[in-house]
Amino acid sequence: MHGHSHLQGQNLPLWRRWRRQGYYLLTLATLAGMSRLPERWGQGICVGLARLALRARSRERRQAWHNLGLAFPHLSPSERHRLLAKALETLGRNLYDMLVLDRQARRDFPEVADAGVIASISKLRAHGRGVLILTGHLGCWELLGAYLAARLQGLAVITGTVHNAPVDRLLQERRVRLGLRPMPRESDLRPVVRTLRRGGVVAVLLDQNTRVQNVAVPFFGRPAPTPVGFARLALRYRVPVLPVAIGRVAAGHRISHLSPLPLPAGEGPAAVQLFLQRCNEALEQFIRRNPAEWVWFHDRWGDSTGSAGPR
């Protein structure tokens, strides 16, 4: 896959290759710089960058405004403004914690509280079928992965691909260094199946509209494209699925979970639809607990309209 990305990069116009190289160098500089800053300064800079980015990106700003209206139609415009502002602040603080993840790992994640998640995963693993972790882009999700990998002696995670080969390589190498085993979602499921058969744990972020086979499943009461591969995997191999999320509490983070999701009988279209509905309901429950923790800027429902919003 990386080779394919490399070839695509070679076919790009020169100015686009230079721009990608610039992004890569900026990423390196940001990682190095943030690791040397005091936490208060680093978080302040990242919050400022999140606000600046949304101000500069009118499409994402309108998308976030549109999504908040879909999910919470009862909110007034001023309430939507306040929620979006809080989401930006939370995103900036989580971005800082993602950038200094190596430092957190070296200190054994002192700012993370575990509400029984590791114990629940270990209990499910005792059945010998492995465990699927259902999560999403909630809170500091990279920190969640690193924490679980450290406590479980490794964690496989289904990942997307950054369309900038050097940046993607940097990100995946960092994940490997933290104990994660990235598995591209564009590839086949055989490595995932092997991991589960060995009793391993695989995490899947199921809350975005991606270019994989999907079906429309209600999410906040509206049909949303939801990947079917996750459901087929769970149903075919009867693997326990545990919904897990991370969120900010005071100056740190807390990892929580719901009960394992019931698996419908069979693995046909009706069973897939029912199971994915349960998955979306679990993710929605996490988001409703603290809406500011979710990334609202993505076209989750596949209905981007460029609708009017804050300018």
C-alpha cells in the first residue's frame, strides 16, 4: 500500500509534491517543538491552531454547523455556537496530547484513568476468540490506542491512509513504536482474522463515512453510510464487541466502556443491518455524554450541502 501511495506521489505535479514535502517537514517540526514546550503553552498554541484552521476552512466550518443541526435540532443558533467553540477547544487540547504521546507513554500514562476497561477486555479474551473494540474519533483517540496497547501487550487497529506518503509513514511508525499494529482498512481482512484467532484485540473506528462498502444505518436518527466489514467480521467469527471511548476529565482523560454488544443470529443482510444499528447507537451514546469530544467537521451523513452557517 505504501508503494502504491509512493507511485501516486511521483505522478503528482511538482508543486504538489513540494507542498506535501512542506507538510511533512512542518509535521516533524511541530512534533519536535511541542515536546519541548510546557503543557500550558502547548495546549494554548494547539487550541489557537484549531480555531485558526476552522476560521480558514469555510467548508469544514459549514459542515460542523450542519452536522450539529442534524444531531441536535433543538439547539438554538447561540447554543450551537457555544458547542462548536467548546469542541474546538477540546480538539486543540487533545491535539496537543496526541503530539506529546511519546512523553505520556514514557511516564506510563499518569493522566489516564481506566474505568474497568482493561479488566473487561481481559475477561472477554478468556473465551479465546479475541476481542473487537468499537470506538470512534472521540476524545484523544490516539492516546486511547497507545494506552490499550501498553496494557494489553499490543493492539491491532484498522487505520486509514494519509494521502501524503512521508506523513503517513511517520504516523504509522509512531503507532508501531507505541505498541500498535496498524492494519489499512483498504486491505483484506485476513490479518485481522489471524489476530482474532490468536486471541488478540483489534480496534475499529466506525464513526466516519469512508470509501469502503457500506450500508445506510440510522445515526442520530438519520441514515448514515456505515462500513459493513466490521459487522460481517463480528458475526462470522462470533467475536465479542466492546464499545470503548476516551474523554477529558479535569486535567486528564478517562476511558470508559459499555456492555458488549449482543450479536444477532446469522450473518445475512438483516443481521448486518441490526448489528450496525447497535454499533451506531453505542457511538451515539458516547457522543451524547459529551458532544464536544467528537469531531464534527466530517461529512458523516454523506449529505454535505454547503449549507449556510457561521461565516
